[in-house]
Amino acid sequence: MIPEVGHFALILALCVGIVQGTLPILGAAKGNLAWMRVARPAARSQFLLISLACACLAYAFAAKDFSVLYVAANANSQLPLPYRLAAVWGAHEGSLLLWTFILTAWMVAVTIFSRHLPEAMRARILAVMGLVSVGFLSFLLSVSNPFERLIPAATDGRDLNPLLQDPGMVLHPPMLYMGYVGFSVAFAFAIAALLGGNLDSSWARWSRPWTTVAWCFLTVGIALGSGWAYYELGWGGWWFWDPVENASFMPWLAGTALIHSLAVTDKRGSFKVWTVLLAIMTFSLSLLGTFLVRSGVLTSVHAFATDPKRGLFILAFLTLVVGGSLLLYAWRAPRVGLGGGFSLVSRESLLLANNVLLVVAMGSVLLGTLYPLILDALGLGKISVGPPYFDAVFVPLMTPAVFLMGIGPIARWKKAELPELGIRVRWAFGISLATALLLPLVLGKWTPLIGLGLLLATWIATTALTNLRERLTRLPGESVFSRLTSLPRSYWGMMLAHGGVAIFIVGVTLVKGYEVEQDVRMNIGETTTIGGYTFRFDGAQEVRGPNYMAARGTFHVSKNGQEVARLFPEKRLYTVQNQTMTEAAIDSGIFRDLYVSLGEQLEGGAWSVRLYHKPFVDWIWGGCLVMALGGAVAIADRRYRFARREEHQGVSAASQAAGQKVA
Amino acid sequence: MKRFLLPLITFLLLVGFLAVGLRLDPREVPSPLVGKSAPEFSLPQLHEPEKVFSPKDAAGKVWLLNVWASWCGGCKDEHPLLMQLAQGGEVPIYGMDYKDRPEEARAWLRQWGNPYRVTAVDETGRVGIDYGVYGVPETYVIDRSGAIRYKQIGPLTEEVVTRTILPLVKELQDK
């Protein structure tokens, strides 16, 4: 009964979505205020209906209702309750439901935080989002129904994929989707502005916080996924250039470009056409990512069930949404005027160059991801494109981008002078170069890549300090502290986000340059030393988990005779799906991770073991979190709140006037 | 107007490829190498780098050459099949580790099992060019005289192994 309620709620939500996607747009075109006002209650009721559907599915999992096909396929009576609830989004149908749920949650957020927007703009935004949700709801109801019954019911379920039975994996999809779907807001803003023909700097100002929030979530989501791969796949890597990872990375790159381009449009009125194209592109890539992951056109280590009907549906939807918006773009964009001009050397042109680099990087990831598919479509065979390609393309593209990241915030808007810029950053460059040349020697080994990585990271840090010092000397005020606090939050947000990139680069560089890895056969009581740490293996015991059997090894790690850590890596056999999983044991630290994973059991209680000493590896994820934090600080800036209040007063006066006219 | 249509045109091209990609599943692609003798090479062995492996070492046998890499998702897919084949013992399998870091390749084999008699290391992908490797994984069936008889591009499947490769191996062995 409960699953049918959920099913029915989905159908109702689809009906509401159809109304929300059509009436307000028509109303905005005709100036019919009553039709426009349908958008807000429709969005909110859609949210309630989808929440109800999610609750119903969660209930089916909690109650172990194996007469629901999706529950039977992704849970088991032995699976602990938290994982049963997480299994709601553990596979195709449920993760689409989560997608739709998050979309409606963003809609509600728009209804709450858009009081300052003109009625027509808000109506169009919500209608565009409503249309997107219609697409996803029809997908759910036609070929991906999570409430489909299994009659007769299964006696027990097939269990959740053991790879997903992990706290990191529980949080990863919702975070990622918050990002993916969050870009739908920026997309809806862009489409609404194209429809209304009011593509101006206020449009950019309104979109900025939404884009930044979505970007923060996506950043955290990607970092979580990468961290999960690091400790769960058991071979110490943190990024594999797998199609599924690329699918999340492409919108991130485009979104990063969008954030910067929006800043220019907001402050200087330039790049309007480019910004609107980026907004469309970013969300299109989120949709494309969903298509790639869900249709099974690409081979990936993330095995998902594939069904050609589903692929066809998403492709048709993708064509409609992206094709439609690009058509609208081609029709409307030529009429958008150019913004303020700028010279060849200026903050605008530096940001534009950075934008181009980011988009080219995105394009190269897209090419690498789709190349196997294109070859296949042309009948040239099935292949994998792997890290050799991506590493070769990515470093040369990101190096100038990071270099520009240092100069951009220092350069003047509109017109800057190259020689003057050079003088201002000469110290920063000198220090970076010295660090790049000397620090690796202290650390023990110099290679060109280590040098380059340290050069870029130090460059970001030193140019940021240069920037801060210049801002402070220009500001009035007595004490340094009062001047520091008078700097706007958006400025600090930018500094933090850029600092996060520096931290990330340090992590990548040092772990790639100095990690030590050893595969050894270890008998009980034997020791192995890597990176100054001595690992002693004290044998492995059988342990029973709720739904798995495991061999748990015990390792004592010591440095200079002092015990540093005890590690318990596991090799688990999940009995229902008969799948073995490697559960690595990690002792994390700011400056290094010690990582142990069990390989195969050998005769006489010995095991093959992988040991790693990974210096600064946590800086990779730390950097991502700092980037996201930077975004969060930037949207807390006062200018958004002030602007909101002012516009609110202006708009409410205007809408009163409009209301009188209607009455 | 025209330049504003560019994004749309690019996108429609992409959709075309995606649409074709959706319906495609042909894994059998004729290779110009089939029927010719396998290109000669001499590469260090993965587990004993001081020794080399060359197709001559397997001369007189019918054997499989499997090109793989630890970074390749498709290789993970076909790996259980290779393990089964190796256990069955009908045909010896030799590996070629393509554009990979040897320590990662060794770890990969330790983790998932090693189906190969010997693995040769083609770290730069030089030999891969001679073989016309599009990408990994690829599998070659090579006969007693050292000629390539079949080439599988992409992961092996249960069907390819039982319907094509094993009968072909049997036929070549009986010759």
C-alpha cells in the first residue's frame, strides 16, 4: 500500500510539474499576473509530493518490503538500517528519485530567496525548473519506476553493492547531486533572462550566489567521491579518470569558469553572451553526466545496470533540453549588446583567458571520455582512454590557468600595464622560483614535475599576499586589524578558494613525487620499513560483520622505536553477493598517511600486503574543502544582503502598482 | 547569427554520436594484422625485469596475447574470464602491460590474480604501435607459426571466449 502511495505521489508531482512548466511562462509572455503566480505554490507542492515519495521508498527499505523490486534488488535482511536507508539512492531508480527531490528542494529555495526578483523573472525561472522536473518525473514513471512490485515477493533481497556500504558513499551522491542540480538554477536564470530579453548585470548578480552554492556542493561531492575511492578501492589512488569521475569533473570545470565569468558580467557588464552560454553548458554537462552514468554507453569501473530504453529516453531528454536552450541562445543572443570595453591587458582579458583555459580543459576531458564511444560509433573498435592521455593534456592546460590565477586579482579592470604588473609580482615570482628549485632538494629529490607543482602553489600563495598587502595600503584606517576586517567577505572568499587550489596542488605534487609504496609478503611477526616507519604484521583473525565475513590483519607501526599507530586492514567477503572487498586501514595525519591493505592470504598465516607512505595526501581533499569554504564565505558577503533589501523595497512598490492595475 | 548557432551544431553532432553509440555493440572488428605474422619484439618481463619476453619464446604453441593496463576499466571487466581460461589450461595466456607503471601493474595482478604465464612490459607503448593497439584491452590469438589468427578489440566476453576463441584455439592446435 505504502509503495502505491509513493507511486501516486510521483504521478501527482508530474501533473503539478506540467502546470508549473507551462502556465507561468505563458503568463510571463502575456503579462498575466495570476498565471505567473501559479509558479510558487506549484513548486512548493511538487516538493511536498516528491518528499512523500522519498519517504515511502525509505519506509519500504526500513520495513524490508521485498515485494518492491527495487528494495529486493538493493537490500537484504542482514543489511544494517542506516545502509538500508542509504540504499534508497544506491541504484539507478532511487538515485533518479534523489535527483528529482533535490531539484524540487532547489525550487523551494528559489521561491524563498527570490522575493526581490521581478514577478515575470521568477515565474520563468520556476517554470524552466518545472520543465526539467517534468522530464525526470516522466523518466522515473516510464522506465525507472522505483515502486515497481515484485510478485510474488522475494524471500530475501540481493543486498546493496558492497562497494556502496560505506559512510563516504552514503553522503557522496546527495552532495554531488546538490551540485549537479544546483546548476539548474543558474541555467533557469539564464533561460529566463534569454526569454525575457533582460540579459543584464542584475541578472548576473542574482545568479552569482546560486552558482557559487551549487559549485561548493559539487566540490565537496567530488572530494568525497575521491576520498571514498582512496580508502575503499584499496590501491591508494585518489583519481582514476574514470568516465563516471569525469562526468562530475566536467560540470565542475565549466561551473568554475561560470563563476568567474559571472563576476565580470556583474561588475563590468561584459561577457554577457559568453556567460549565458557557460550557464547553459554547465547544466548540460550535468545532464550529460547523468546520461553517461545511467545509460551504460561507456565502460566504467562503476558498474551500473544498463538498459537501452533508458539510454534512449535520457538522450531524447538531453536533446530537448540542451538543443532547445541552444536554439533559444542562437535566436536571442545576437541581440544582446556588448558590455564595457577593455584593453588587451586587463583583469577582464585575464579572466577571459582563464575561462578559455578552463573550457578547453573541460573539452579535453569530454573528448577523452567520449573518444571510445565515438570510435565505437564509427566502427573503429572499443577502447579505453586512461590516465596517460589525461595527465598529458591536463598539466599543460592547468599550468597557465594557475599562473593567471595569481595575476588576475592583481590586475586592474579595464586597462592594466604589463611592465607595472611585472614589477608588482616580481617578489612573488622570485620566491616561487626559489621554492621550486630549493625545497625539493631539502625534501630529497628534484624532478621537473615536483618543481612545477611547488612553483604554482607558492605562486598562488605569494601573489595572494602581494594582493592583500596592496589592498591594505590603499585602505584608510588606523590599525591593520580594522583594515583587515573592513575587506569584504567576497574578497576573503576568493582568497580562500584560491588558497584551496594551492593546498590541493601541494598535496598532488608531494604525494606524486614522494610517495613510497611496497608490496610485500609478510609472515606473522615480520617487519617492513618504508619512509622511516616500521610496520610489524601480527597476523590476521577471522571476524564476523553483520553481512560479511572478514579477515582482519593487525599491524603495529613504529617510528624510531616509538609506536605511532595500530592498523587493522580487512579483507571482507560479502556473503549475499559473494563479493570480496578490501578495506584499507589508514592512519591519517596532516603531513602523511600510512596506508595498509591486505592482498591475498598465503600459506602459513602469511599475507601479501600493500604498504604506502603518502606524504601530504590529505591536502588534496583539504584543498577541496577550503575551496568550498571560500565559496561559502563569498556568498555571505554583505552586498548580496543589502542589494536584496533595496531591491525588495523597490520591487514590492512596483508590484503593488502592478497589482492595482490588475485589480 | 551563424556563430551563435555553432554551439547548437556541435551539440547536435555529439547527440548523433551518442545515439549511434547507444545502439552499437559490435566488438568484432577486422584487423589488417589478422593472417600476418605477429610483429617481433623483445620487452622486459614484469616480474623479472632482467629477463625479456619475445614472441619467439612461445613459438610452436597456440597462445593468446592479452594487452592490458592497471588503469583500464575494461581490463577489470574481462579479468575473471582470463582467470577462468588460465585455470582451464586449454591455451597459455601471455600479457602485455601497455603504457603502465610496472609497480602498479604488479599490484593490480596481486590484487585480482595473475592469469599470465609471462607479462611483457611495454611502458612507452612502442610495441603497441606495431600491433595497431587502439586501446586496452585487446586480445590476439597467435598460431604455431607465429601468425595472428584473431584479434579482439575491447574486453573479452563469455560469448566471444566460448563461441570464437576456444573453438579457434582447438582448431589451430589440431592442425
